[in-house]
Amino acid sequence: MYKINTNYQKLPGSYLFSTIAKKVSAYKETNPEADLIKLGIGDVTQPLVPAIIDALHGAVDEMADKDTFRGYAPDLGYEFLRNAIVENDYKKRGCDISADEVFISDGAKSDSGNIQELFGTDNIIAVCDPVYPVYIDSNVMAGRCGNYDEKTGKWSDVVYMPCTRENGFVPEYPAKAPDIIYLCNPNNPTGTALNLDEVQGWVDYARKNGSIIIYDAAYESYITEPGIPHSIYQCEGARECAIEIRSFSKNAGFTGVRLGFTVVPKDIAAGGVRLRDMWARRHGTKFNGAPYIVQRAGEAVYSAEGAKQVAEEVGIYMKNAHALKDGLKDAGYEVYGGVNAPYIWLHTPDDMTSWEFFDFLLEKANVVGTPGSGFGPSGEHYFRLTAFGTYEDSMRALERIKKL
Ligand code: MLT
């Protein structure tokens, strides 16, 4: 008789955004006339930019010709894309990363969920609290988190690093060093960002304690302030202790197209085994590459035209972020984020819990957001709004919230 992976049974409820989607469709069923504005999941609303569309069309035509048709992609991804990434995302920022350390994937969500496979189940993970749920859930599935305590909302074997208004959303170093440290910077969900010195501090801490950092930089293109690192490899020593995960979803609107990459430097090794080689082995075995046409679209993000056009789209979302933030502040809300990230993180009014505020907003304003407690216990009494809606929807939502 087969046996299931019982770790799955430990997971409470469904994935956060699936739970929200279910709640919203139930509401819509009983209130079919409701004009809902969805500022919940961080999904983009702007179309792909012309440079990307041209690249997609060109690549589709190549696939229609027997001389230019492509089958399986190379294990790590096409060189044209890996070289463009190295040049633009790393060399230009003074980071020493080579193309054979870059692994193209179908997105940062898959990579951030899969990367834990490289580590033994007895490793202790540390996460910021609140946290992007994929980091925890994927480790629970692997059997690395112990047991869930409904009362505290915590896993027994996970080290939580609270990020709240009290500490300026800057995680403190755990007293006992964890093995694996997840950092998302700029941060989802709080929309705040650690500066270069703070990230350097984490690199120093990881090196001193023999820990590894999984650095999720999916939102780096939203950085507007100087002093916030676009890559962890801007820090000295990061090549020895940090894996970086990047996405094309948020900077170039690929949420439905799917493309991302992970950097595993050759300098990271444990007991003489290079993690880069392990990840290459895994990639070769379990993944057949992002589609050629999508990798060509990714390359177009780095062309002169493409870079200009995607930057304009990022600008559109940041205009939403600023307007939402300022508008909510004017309306008396306590608001964070929205400066180096497309997320607004507000403190719930009148001591409402995150889910109470979710229901309140859904019922009274027909606006969908994300309850902070869904991201972890320290997210209680906070609420996330995404700036990825259209400007019109963001402003309509703001007006409705102001009237509450
Ligand atoms: C979010 O809303 O947190 C993100 O869209 C989720 C994701 O990128 O997977």
C-alpha cells in the first residue's frame, strides 16, 4: 500500500491566495451585482510592452520554420538570455556573476519553493514574519518545520524574525543561528526595504555562522531610493553564502507568461560539494526549460527599447502606490511600504483583526485586499493592498475606502 507524504496534512487550510479567491467568489455568488475591485494578489494588469510582443512574434515565426525551430532548451537556459542577465543585472551593478551560475526557470515562485530540496530536512529555517507563504509551505511539505500551533500561528521548528512597525520592519538576528535564512528585499508583503548596510549585515552574519541566505529579489525593479541594493551580490562575501532568486513577473508583466531565474554562485559549497552543481543536477533532472519564445521575450526586456518600456510600466504601478499611500494617509490610516515596492502595508483601524478588516472592506467597499495575518502572526492587524491594479481602479478603491 502506498503511503502519502503526511507533511501535507500538517498544512493549515489552503494556500493564502486560493483561500482569498474562494472567499471572493463566494461573496460574488451571493452579491452578483457587486462591482469588486481586486487589489489582493500581486498580479499585473498592464499588457506586455511592444518590444516584448515583437520578440514573442519573432520567436513564434522561428518556431514555424524548420531551419529555426527549437526543441528542448539547454538545461540552464539559452545563453542569449543568461548573458543578457549577467551583463545588465549584475556586471552593470559591479556584481561578479557568470552565466554558468544563472539558471533560467518558469518563475520565482517555483524556484523559491524548490530551492529547499538542496538541503537536508534537519536544517533550521528562519523567515521574516510576515513572510511570502511559499517559503514556509514548501519547507513544511519537505518535513522541515515541525508542527503547527493554531494558537500562535507558528511552526515549532521555524525561527521567526518579526518585522513590524516597532522595529521599522528590519529583522533582528536570531540569537541561535539558523541554517537557512530567507530574505525578500524589497519585501513582500510589507513593501519596505533593507538598505545595503543592513543586507551586508546579514551576509556577515551568515558567513560567521555558516548559514545560507535565500535572497528573493523579485521586486528589485521597484526600488526608487538610493542605498537599497538591487542584488545581494552588491554585498561583500555574498558569493559564498547567498542564492538569489529573480522574476520577470513584476518588472515585465510575465505573471501569465512565466519566466524567472536563480543565481547559485560556485563559491557556495558544503563539505566540498558545490550547491551550484547540485542545482544544475536538479534542473537537468526535473526541468525541461522555459519555452524558447518566452526566453526570447525575456531577452527583449534588456534591449534598449524593452528596458525603457518596462520601466514605464513599473512607473505606472508606482504612481498607483504613491497615490494609494498618500490618499490612505490623508484618510487617517497608518501606512507603510509603497516607496521601493508595489505593496502598501497598512495598520488596520479600530483594532480590527486582519481578517475582520478583509471582510469589512469586501462588504462595505467591495475592495479585495490581503489580510496581513495570512503572511504570519506578526502580520496580524496589518493589511496589504497591491499597486498592480489599474490607476482607475486604484483611485476608485481609494475613494471608497476614504468614505468608510
Ligand atoms: C503576491 O501577491 O504575494 C504575489 O503575487 C504572489 C506571487 O508572486 O506568487
